[in-house]
Amino acid sequence: VKKLGILGAGMMGAGIAYVSAQAGIEVVLLDTSQGHAEKGKAYSGGLLKKAIERGHSTEKQAAALLGLIMPTTNYHDLAGCDLVIEAVFESVQIKADVTAKTEAVVPERCIFASNTSALPITDLARASRNPERFLGLHYFSPVEQMPLVEIIRGAATDDRTLARALDFSRRTKKTPIVVNDGYGF
């Protein structure tokens, strides 16, 4: 993954942005307002400030990491993403809406992942044009501290998508666990 899109800049999306930028991945952090998106990026700034104070980072390293995170409200900024992770409100309708808006601008090869903690991936994948490239990536909060990520394979998720999700998880220093699909997994 060279370019990652994150839908929702709340604590979960902001944490995913941070660990992804730490891995050297360009991140598009999209939310409903520029203020919310900027606040999501500022979360990384706060973590980096603490890392500098503790001697675990430098101003130069922090600036480089923050330079990888682009806050936006424009779905067109997701063009070129290899992976998009939605971390929006737990509503099938809202998730279906952001899936459609995202798939209208990302390349065909793009994987779409939901960070849902409760909704079946197979149900959410019905909103996708490419259910074989749709899966769940469920992080635990706070993302930057919790080592696990659940990978939820939907009924149509293909092996290549699963392999790419496993690779991404390891690149971001997470321990992936593949779990069965269903309510609450």
C-alpha cells in the first residue's frame, strides 16, 4: 500500500492515520468538515509532541510524518488509493453512502475495508461494486497502542484481498487475526 484513504477522522480514523504514516504510507484523512479532518491530523501531532519530549522522535521526523497525512473533505483526493478504510458511524446506510462515493473515484484495484465493530462485512459489501475486494479491518482503541487488528473476510472477499490486508497489517506493525464474519464477529 502506497496511498491509504481513511474515511472518518475521529479517534479511530486518526489513530489508523498515525500508525500508517509511521509506516511511511501517504494518508488521505477525509471527514465531513475540514475542521474535523484537521483535528484528526492534530491527533498525530499530539502523539508526536509527546514522542519528541520523551526523546523518541525529532522535530524533523515529526514534520516528515505529519507531511504524509492530508486532511480533506474531497472524495476526489482518494484517487490513487490502494486501500480505503472507513471508520464512520455504525450505520449500514452511512457506510453504503461512503462506499459508493469512494468507489466512484478510486482505481479498480483499490481494496475497501470497514472498521466496523459489529456489522457483518458480507452485508456491508452489498453496497460495493467489487465485493471481492471488500473486507473488515477492525482496530482496537487506541490504535497506536493496541497490537491487534481483526481482519474479517466477507462471503465474497477473495484470497488476494485477504493477503494484501495481512501485508498492510504487518507493515503497520499490527498483529492480524482473521476472524469469521457475523454480528460482533
